[in-house]
Amino acid sequence: MKALIAIVLLGAIGVGAYYQMPKSKSQPSPIHQGASVAEVEKVLGPPQRVLKQFGQEMRIYKGQSGKKYVLTFANDELVEIQQ
């Protein structure tokens, strides 16, 4: 019986802690599929490297956080985002 009360009490504490955590208020990224090269470069700056292949361009950017992003463009529109 004591074990059951302890489990219920721990569960209630866990639920209370979950609801007290601050919620993330991240803003949506301005980079999205279909964005032009100019829009992306306005946000991330110039690319570190541009690789052309089969009518597409793979552009490697370094974000402000230090993450590298590999973006694939076709006809000057963003097709794929890799992190």
C-alpha cells in the first residue's frame, strides 16, 4: 500500500514539474523550401562553398550558431535543407 502511494505521489510531482517548465518561444525560420538564393543569403550571408551538379547547386552555409547547413537549389529555388 505504501509503495502504491509513493508511486502516485512521484507521478503527481512529475506532472507538476512538467507543467511548470517554461515553454519555448522560437520564431519560425525565414528559410523555407521555395525561397530564392537572395532571400537565403540575406539571412545566412554568403555561402562558404558552392558545388554545381546536374543543373542543381549545393551551397554550404555556416549559421550564427556555428551549425553548417547544406542547401540544395534548383532554378534559384530552395529544394532541400540538410543540417
